[in-house]
Amino acid sequence: YHEGRGADAPAPPALPYALKAGRMAHLGDGPGHTDGSRIAPALKPNAKRPVGRASVPNVPKPDLRSLPAWDIGISDGEDGDVPGKDYMVFSANVWNAGPAPLVVDGFRSPGKDLMDAYQYFYDAKGKQVGYSPTGTMEWDPRVGHEHWHFTDFASYRLLRANQKEIVRSGKEAFCLANTDAIDYTVKNANWHPNNTDLSTACGQQSSLSVREVLDVGSGDTYTQYRPGQSFDVTDLPNGTYYIQVIANPEKRLHETNLNNNVALRKVVLSGTKGARKVTVPA
């Protein structure tokens, strides 16, 4: 399903990919991501947007971390991409090591295109004791999305061998959902998260409010096959590069640790235009 995957990333039992003429052709997110097969009720936001003075109390907070990219390959693009181009595609995951969940509500006025987003903080008994404005949510009308995205949750960048940025993915807004169990041994891990399905977690176009949660121990996986989300490598020279995954890139979210948000994966680009290849060193 792709070339040079490397021994560090074992294949899942059901892959959302097909091989077409030696290149990656993507069929969808797969069961339980956007197809509604994990029927989960939508989370309910607070009845009203928070009022009063914003505060960030000294209580447990989430710890967002990035996993190194995997499922790395070359594609000739999807609908909406430029024909004749070579795209480097990959999967990425940002997860929450805790000890507190990430809870974000979005609120908008009728007719507005953006929601105002707020992060909430809770004491040891689960009582909300503070909040902080944390950017916006935007409606994504594209097929395969069609839900509210929290902006600036993560960022994907392709770096040169000297780790200087060369290409940035257009994907920087996300519907948060607990698509994958990453580490349920961390403190306060929730073994039974509610919002595991993107098709139910992030609202409808008519929604005036949305709650998005990333529970402790779980992560949110995105496959990079949709238009604008992969790296255009058509004109890049062959050689060594790094895929960089950054959680909370603008540091708008409050965390226990901001020093563990970046993950790198080395890749080697080869081949010729229209027949590029990527290998992943062990």
C-alpha cells in the first residue's frame, strides 16, 4: 500500500488505501472514522458561552504530544489536486497524555461563519473552575469533512535535511475525536471515550455550538490524502527530508508541557517526476 513503510509502523488490519499503478490511491478514512460505524452521541457544549473574567487556574491540564508520521507514500493526488503533480502523503496523530482531558467549546451567532472557541479547566472533582479563549472553529464544507474544525490544533511541515522548513501542509484545522487508543497506562486515562467518530463529534452546518474533546490516553488520527493536506514534492530534488508533526503550534491551548509537541520522521525522496518514490529508514 506504499513503498518503504519501515518496520516501525505495522499495518492495521483494514487499510483505507488501494494500490494503483504502483502509486497510492485513497478510498476513505476507513471504518469508525467518518463513516458513522461507531455510533456515538454528540457531546453537548455548555448551554451558553462563558461569561466573567477568563482565568487559567492551577489545576491538571492536558499534555498534547505528536506521534511520528506513518503510512508514508507518493500519490498523484485526489479530486481538487493539480493533475500531473507528485504528492507525499502520510498519516499523523496528536494525542493527549493527560492528566486532564482537552475540552473545547465553540459558540457562534446565527449567520456567522466562525465560532469563538474556549478551553475549559476542571478541578479534581470534575467541577469547571476556569476557562480561556483559544481561537476559533470554522465550518469545512468539503466532501469528507463537512463538520466544524478547531483551528491551529496541529501543523504538518516538510523539512530539508538541515531541518529547515520547505513545504507546509494546508491542513491546520481539525475536528477533534478520540479515533485511536494510544496509551491507556497514563494517569487518568479514559478507557471508554465517547466521541470516537468524526461523523458525530463535530456538529452540523446549522450548529450554533459544538463541544470537542480529546480524552486522556487517546489520539486523533488524520490521513493526509485530502486536497491541500499532503506535501507537493513535484519539483523537490531527491534526497533526505523530515516530516514534522507539531501539536498546538501557536501555543493557544494551555498544557502541562509545551516541550514535547513536535515529532520528526526521516524520509528519503527518489525517482523522477511522475514516478517518485519515498523510503522510510528504520
